[in-house]
Amino acid sequence: MLAYAKGDATAFDQLYARHKQPLFVFFLRQNLPRSIAEELCHDTWLKLIKNRHGYQTNALFTTFLFTIARRIAIDYTQKKSVNLEKQETDNAAQSILSPAQQNNDKDNQTLAMALKEQIAALPFEQREVFLLKQEAGFSLEDIAKITFQNKEKVKSCWRYALQKMRKGLRFYDQ
């Protein structure tokens, strides 16, 4: 990021290639239609480009990127407080399934939809923490920085999200 901030365009290409998929999945898991997730990804990268000179090395690049993404998601949600159109995201949902679960397509699709529904049913704060931890791989400490929350609150959201996910998916436990 520092190289890009100094004008190295190839550095941006590397950042984009490395982080485009996790960023896209983050927006998809917010239960947004694919087209909206793509648009918000685009907005995130544009905002990063605009703010490249303000990047501080006191945080990881991923923390910087997902802080921008989180703010964009919140802005979008506030602008669109009505129910969002649901769209099939089988490909994204299946990406988190284990290889053993990918044997039976019909069961796989059912599980993927159940997983998507359970994630969508989580309250916003729990869903946000769950997605940042599970999908983007951030630590609870990093999530606290991204969301400007107390680490204990993040831990609590994570614990409650896991409890709700386990309860909602207990039928699929094998």
C-alpha cells in the first residue's frame, strides 16, 4: 500500500488481486444481491484510491480496507432501510463448505441456503463480527479496531453469533 500511495500502479494491481475475492464475499455475506455487492466492492476500491495518501502504517492493509468496506456497507444499509432483494449466492455459500460436504449437490444446496438464511437472520452487529472473523479471517482484536468497538463487545457478539448459528444449523450436524 505504501508503494501504491507513492504512485506505483503495479502495487495496486497486487493489492487488488490479493483482496478482491475476500472483499466481495464480505459484501455477499451481508445478504446483498450480487450486483449490489459488486457495486459496493467497486465503491470500496474507489474510496481506497482516493484515500491512498492517508494510509497509516499503524494498521494492517486489510484492516484499512475492511474499515472502508464496513463504512460503505453501513452507508448503503442506512440508505436502503427497506427489505433488500434476495438473490441466489450458491457459489459463494458453497465456498465455505468442507470438501466432504460437497459430495451431494442437493444436500449441499439445502445446507448453503440454510447457512445463508442463518447468517442473514443474525442481528447486524453479530453478522458483521461473524463475517469479518469467519469469511475475512480477522482476529477479534482486529475486528474491534475495524468496527471501533470494545474487544469484549466483539467477543460477546462473536459468541452469540456462534450460538445462534449452531442452534439454527443443528439439523445439519452430522
